[in-house]
Amino acid sequence: MSTTLEKEIHRRKTFGIISHPDAGKTTLTEKLLLFGGAIQEAGAVKSNKIKKGATSDFMEIERQRGISVATSVLAFEYKGKKINILDTPGHKDFAEDTYRTLTAVDSVIVVIDVAKGVEEQTEKLVEVCRMRNIPMLVFINKLDREGKDAFDLLDEVEQKLGLRVTPLSWPIGIGLDFQGIYNMWEKNLKFFTEEKKQKVGESIEIKDINASVVDELIGNAAAETLRSEQELISSVYPEFSKEEYLRGTLQPVFFGSALNNFGVQELLDAFVEIAPNPFPKMSDIRLVNPEEPTFTGFVFKIHANMDPKHRDRLAFVKVVSGTFRRGTNYLHVRQNKIMKFSSPAAFFADKKEIIDESYPGDIVGLHDTGNFRIGDTLTEGEKLSFKGIPYFSPEHFRFINNEDPMKAKQLAKGIDQLMDEGVAQLFTMEMNGRKVIGTVGALQFEVIQYRLEHEYSAKCSYELVQIHKACWVETEDEKSPEFLEFKRIKQKFLARDKFGQLVFLADSAFSITMTQEKYSSVKLHFTNEF
Ligand code: G4P
């Protein structure tokens, strides 16, 4: 094994920040980049939030797309580690984008607003991470504001998110009384030095929390509260164990205020010490280890060029094993095609650069003229495919119609490419070939219509269709009388997805239950990977 490869793997930490919109993901990202010296001033990282009402939705979508290319990956160096932050959209209509990005991270930081507690989007995203045993750190933000009691919040995190938590830092006061943070990880105190709570003092090492210096620093009352809270913590919460954190069975919690730069360094210092290096990844035939000398990687995101005159796209590849090299022949496994990339890009906080080599954990941006689809695998020749980027059943469905008969080809191409990007899913009805678009959020229908018009000069309209869920159909015997009857009776509701898999577009939850009861040998799945 090459020692450079091994050294580079051990230096890499690739993670995502997940939160409900407004909890402080952008602010925290920015503060992490400031610590890493990757940016010089606050305000440099743009929020990728869809701002409702500010401008027309279309403009907002374009603005968001522009930002999301720029902030897809933010890399920086800190204490000798190479840290890659993968951006995840917070808007629920783009949840599927976030799920896919989560297949490329090795750990996550969950940001929670101290006043709002656990919110809907956080719940959904954490559930995905929990199912995959992704190691998670929790950051409770906005401690400078009045919020919930720290113990109540920990309870809420445990109950609503199903996590097993242990605090590694603890707030001294909250809101107006917020004085600072006791860092239980490094046993030191950090507190504000100014009334306005904008300047953070040096951290002061505290060997013994009972020492009188604590009283002098934060006052008798706060010192007593801190001591009794620490006692309670040690009797209630499990001791931190790095192994358990890495297995996804224990989640350390940090408190702070991203806006005021408080508690962020504690979080980052603990992160670089405990967060995992790139994990091995399962493929359809075997587990692939990062240390293997031959390169493998997979596409988890595709971004169309913002300039409609240049139709090329950027495919984001996570390097799983070996060294990716510029200008080298690689196998595009699905298409069984050899490809070579002359200008692969790496991403840094403020720029994109052409690189010669990339290592496991890194994200490489490859120019693509339409060869890639989300989930595609690249290797040095081995025929393996990485698993785990499933498509979920969409929530909203509509027939899509061509509004300009002269532009049928453009429309078909546009739809095809937008589906490759993962904007939505396309189903073709078995009976009459009509096309149904399925999306996670209603906003995507606007996105598709707008982009078809602006990028492909094609016009479409939508028509409502009564579909509740898409269920992927599995059967052991395609010729069995039961399956043939199912196909005949449900004909009207059957479609093929983009990959040619049979899908039952059920019109109600009741219909799914009835179908499952009646045709017990026909299995219905809510994702396309089963
Ligand atoms: P997001 O990416 O998770 O959606 O959240 P973002 O960082 O954009 O933060 C949402 C709002 O919360 C912003 O205010 C931000 O300034 C504020 N915020 C973030 N961290 C803290 C904190 O520690 N304390 C307090 N008090 N506020 C915090 P905004 O008014 O919506 O936007 P802006 O005009 O300040 O940018």
C-alpha cells in the first residue's frame, strides 16, 4: 500500500451539516471556514435557502442553483486535517438532494436551534443518518437567545430523534445570562469578555470544577449551578466513547452560538479528533476499502451548467478507494465505457481548481456531456457498482404534456437530463405511454417547467393525476397466474420508471393495502433498491 495514500486517507474528514432551515447551518459553516483560514471575513458563504417572496420563485431557483454549485463542497485545512464539508439544501422540497449527499459523507453535524428545539426537517434527516449508522455530532445553537432548558433539550433530542446523547460542552446560563461554555471534553472554561457578548475570551483550563477560581470567574451562583448540573450529567448520561460514536450508537452534544463564534472551536477541535476518516463502502459484489490502491468512486450529484449555451454538466464523484488521477482511463461501469477526464475539479471554500490527484473522502467534479446518472460507479476496470443511492417514492405526481409539437425532441431530451440530475422521477404508463413526473415537493414542478423552457426551449404543461405513492413491484415468478392477474387488473396503474423497473402507481393508501392482501406473492417496495 502506498504510504502517501494511507497518509492522505487519515487526514481526510468528509461531513455534512444538517438542520431545519434557519437553525444556523450557513452561519456555522462560515465560522468553521473562518477557523480553517479558508475565508477571511464573515458573510462570504451564501445561504442556499429558497427565500420565499423576495423575488419570483424562478429567479430564486436560479439564484439557489448558482449558490449550490459554488457551495457544493467547501474544503479547508485545520490542524493538519483536510476537511470537506458537503452542502445539503435545507428546503424540504429538495430533501432528496440532501439524502443523496448523505451517501457521500462519513459523518454529520446536526444543528438545532435552542429555542425551537427539534424541528421537522431535522427529524427526517437524522432518521436517514440513523438508519445508515452515520456518526453524528449535535450542535445546539443560538445560546445567546432565550431558549429551552439544556436538560429538556437533551430529552427532546433523545426522544424525537431517537438518539443516545452525551454532552461534551455545557452552557453557563442562557439568553441574557449566557456567560460562556464549560468544555467537558478538554476541561476548560470559555466565556465572553465583553458586556455585548461579542468577544470571546481565552479559554481557561479548569482541572477541578470545585476550585474557587470558577466562582471568581463566573460568580458564586453560576458556579454552584454548573457544579450541580455537572453532577447530574455524570449520573444521567453515558460516558463519551469514541467507538460508540463511530458506530453511530452515541451522539455527543455541544452548545454554543455560531453567530457569536461561541462553542464553535470546541466543536471543531473535538470534530478533528474524533470524526471518522473515509469509511469502506459496500458495492454489489464486495466491500471496497479506501486503502485499496485502485481507484473507485461514485456519482452522488449532477449539476447542470448555469449557462444554457453550454449544456455540459458537472458530475460530483466521491472517491471511495485508491487515487483518482487526471487524464487516466477509468471504466464507467453502467455504460461499460472507458472514459478519461482532462480537467477534473476540486473545490475549496472560495474557488474551484483543476487537480491532478484526489484521495478517498475527496469530491471530484467531472465535466459531463450526458454520460452520468446519479449512482453511477467509476473504477479502474473492475465491474462493481456502489449501492445505497435509492430513489424514494415521490410525494407529488402530475402528467406532463408537450405544449409545442415542434419541440418534442427537445422536451424529451430535457426531461431525460433533468431526471438524470435527480430533479424528479419520470414514470411512463404501461397502457398508453403517457408520462408522469413525480417530485418530493411542489416547487420542483415550477423548476422543471422553467428549466425546460430556458435550457431546452421546450414548453410543457401539467395535468393533475390521482396518485398517492409509487411502489416498485417485485415478483419471484413473472409467469405466475397471480402476477399475471395483478398486471391485468391493475393495468391502469402500472408504469415503468427510468430504469425500466415496473412500478405500481397506487391511487390511495387503501389500494396499497388491498393489493398487498389480494396478491401476496407480489411485493411492493417504497424505494427502487430492494
Ligand atoms: P440556515 O443556514 O440553517 O438556514 O441558517 P442561517 O445560518 O442562515 O441562520 C438563520 C438566522 O439565524 C440568521 O439570521 C442568522 O444570523 C441567525 N443565527 C445563526 N446563528 C445564530 C446564533 O448563534 N445566535 C443568534 N442570535 N442568531 C443566529 P437572519 O436574520 O435570518 O439572517 P441574517 O440577515 O442575519 O443573515
